[in-house]
Amino acid sequence: MIHEVLPVGPLQCNCSIVGDETTREAMVIDPGDDIANVLAILQKHNLTVKQIVITHAHIDHVGGAMKLRRLTGAPILLNENDYALLKMLDVQAAWLRMDAPEKVEIDQSLAHAQTLQVGSIVSNVLHTPGHTEGSVCLYFPTEKKLIAGDTLFAGSIGRTDLPGGSFQKIISSLKGHLLALPDETVVYPGHGPVTTIGEERESNPFLQD
């Protein structure tokens, strides 16, 4: 499995490029910005993008998705519970004093327990509302990797004070879905350093009873 993580944009969102070493099929997760750098990694590994997966509809995670779709022809996937938030990209841009991106068109909704596949690499969609209503994580069971979006961070969790956020829901998502994963699962948050489920179970202050 090819897996490169590239911090993109002014908020340094962790964009993941996941590819099959045999078929050279790939998915790009959270291409928020800096699409030229994403393309350089794809070209380095001779990868063809089959899916563009968005963990949630905040501007720093979805801002470059349409440009990548135009360049690759790959469909954009997002949970439908974030479609309303997606219509607020101009408002989000104003909050951050950024230029508003173009309107983002979604090709397919992501559902809980849905399976995504590129080549022989399989991932399971976990719907984890709390940071936003439509937040999802991707779990790769064979590799024991979790791409967590902004649901779980090293030592912290996603903020819940923005539209669609709910502290009660994010705690339920974390304890119901993410803490059910093996301790050795490597977690790639939407921002910041890599961690593991075991480390967070043991020391994350938000996950202690």
C-alpha cells in the first residue's frame, strides 16, 4: 500500500494519497488545497485517481476537490449530512478571511459501513457525526490504519462549536466507533501528528470516563 500524507493549505489539512502498488489505482482524501503538490505525488507513484473522498465539508478539507476532479475525472464522495454545510463555503471563507472556492459538486454520498476499494485496498466508511453532521472516518482493516478527518486528534478531538457540531455526538462517535478499533490502529488525523487508538484510549483526556 502506498500512503503519503501531505499537509495542504493555510490550515495545514492532512491530505492522504492512498494507492495500490500493483494496479496503481488511488484515492485522494481531503484535497483541501495545493493540488499541484498532490498531483506531483500521484505522478511520482504513477497513480490514477479513482475516488476523491471528503471526510467533512469544511473549506480546508474540500477546497481543492473540484480542481482535482477536473484534472483526474474522479468522482467526489461526501456524506449527505454535510451537503448543507457544503453550501456555506463562502461563509466559511469569510470566517477565515480566505477567497471562496468554486461551488463543489458531489457525485456520491458516503454511508456508514460502506466499503470503498482501490485495487486490492479496502476501506470501511465510519459515519462519525460530532465535528459536523456528516463527518466520516475511513478504516483500512488489513493495514490497521484510520484516516480520522477532524473527529480525533493526537491528545484531542474535533471542535464542536461550529455549525453542525455536537459534543455529545462526537463523544458517542468516538466511543461507539473509533474506540472499537484495535489499539494498534494507526490514526491519521485531519491536522497534526499521527497517533494510535491505543495511545488515545489511554491518555486522551476527552476519552477518559
